[in-house]
Amino acid sequence: MKKILITGGAGFIGSHVVRRFVTNYPQYSIYNLDALTYAGNLENITDIDQLPNYTFVKGDITDADFITALFVKEQFDGVIHLAAESHVDRSITDPLAFVKTNVIGTMNLLNAAREIWKKNTDGKRFYHISTDEVYGTLGTTGLFTEETPYEPNSPYSASKAASDHFVRAYGETYGLPYVITNCSNNYGPNHFPEKLIPLFINNIINNKPLPVYGDGNYTRDWLYVIDHAIAIDLVFHKGRNHETYNIGGFNEWKNIDLVRLLCQKMDATLNRPTGTSEQLITFVKDRPGHDLRYAIDATKINKELGWKPSVTFEEGLEATIEWFLSNEKWLTSVTSGDYQRYYDKQYS
């Protein structure tokens, strides 16, 4: 029986990965390690948390002694590393927090894996999930490939770039079996409402302003989170060691066009007059170092592993809106912080 550690499994992407592995691989023992910070929510996985092959571990990847002891005790065969600080705006305010979690936390995991696998790496794998933001910014043409040089422009992307480099270095120096994926912007159910799509869905529901940076012409490639979880499954099981795979949605949107589409769909779903939500759009001062455009060439993962998005953006967006409107209790809990107060008491 394989023992797989998934870090950040109570978060947005992590919860979907945990669910997929727990339900699709009953022969595996899945350990979900999460510090339960503001974006980690065990309500994201209540549908699988009683299954016999699932174990939750509350802990912080920045605690080296804790991580070492956990690896020695459980002797994991694989690591899927998703735990990270990921919000660019927060990284501008507090860059050291991103260094601590994204760099030092990754180092602690690498050191623990290296130590318990040093005598035998057969069947072992360290899978590091990263971001397309490490590549910097594109102009109006071109795509990020696996060979694109790193040029991070925010403290967040710099911290992720550093962690990517350490994973590769451990592969080259110590022979650690690893794979890395760099994904585009995710969206979908359970997304904490600080990123664009869930934030704007919540604001439209509550008739609050929709703050759009600059002129709104920043372009992003959007990836449905469930499609991302499928890709992670494929890479973990079939990807080649010491390789990088870019995962993208083949789905570029300018922010302002995406927001207008979201407004139209929310008006239709909420039975509001067309154009009601667009009146909430408010252009705000741009953030420092704002990358103009991200776009991923996902040809490699498509050709090698047969992966491609299973839904169109419109289908994924409609499913996302439906989920948030059907789970307003969850949305109220995370925006009020009630769940965090419970964790503080439960795990004090």
C-alpha cells in the first residue's frame, strides 16, 4: 500500500486533489497535511473525511522538527506538495511570510524526503506544484513553455521560483526523484474569496463594488480546478522523473472581459436585469509589478500524458457560479472567519 502525503490538502486546489486520490485509489493511504491557516478549510472535504484510507494531520511545513518526525514515523512513498502562500497582493504586503512558507517549508519537505529515501528511491516521487507566474510576463504574443526562462516579478512568484530551483537542485545533487508542474490561474468550487472570480461572485451576491486593477486589460489563462486535479493525478503516476510539465486551460481572457462575462451570468442566474452587476465595476489603482499577460503552452502534457481540459471556460464558470450559490453557508463561514475561530479553539 502506498502512503502519499498531500500538503495543503484543506485548501482550494489541495482539497480537490485529496478528494480525487482518496476516492480513486482506495489502495493508497492518503495523508492530508495542512496548517489550517485562513485559506485552509476542512469543510472543503467533509464528503471524504470518514473514508478509511484518509488521515488528516494538522501541522506546519515550516516546522522542520515536526516534518522530520512525521516522515520518519509514516515513511511516505510520495509527496504531492501544494501548501503555499499564493496571493500576490498579500506577498507585496508581507514578502517574508512567503519566503518562510514557500521556500523554507519546501526545503523542510525536501530534506525529510531525502533522508527517508536515501537508501532506496524505487517507487518514490516528490511532486512539486508551482505556478506560471515564475516565468514573468508575456507581451501580446507568445506562450510560456517548459523552457521559458524564469523572470518572477512579485515576491510571491519569486518565492515559488526559488522553491522550484531547490526541488531541481535536490534532484541533480542528491538524486531525489521529482516532477514539477507550473499551472495557470485556477478557478472552481471551494475557492477562497480573495482571488478574482470567487471574490467577484461574492461581491455581486452582496451588491459590493468589483475592483478591477488598472484598465482591466491584464490577460490570464484560466484552468478549471477539477481539470487541474486530473492533470496532477496523471503527472504523479505517469510523468517522467526530473521533468517539468506546464498545465494550462488553453483559455485566455482579459480581466475586464472575464468580469463582464461573469456579471452577465450572475445577472441571469440571480434573475437580475441585464447590466445590473456591470454597474458595480470599479477601476482601482494598479498594483506594483503587475504582469501584463500569462499564457501556457500545454502541448507537452497533452502529447505525453493525453491530458487536456474537459470543460470550456463558460461551462466551468457556470458550474462555479452554481456551486457558490448552492453553498452560501460555506461562503458566509469563510468570509466571516467563523471556521478559523473554531480551528483556533479545536487545535489550541
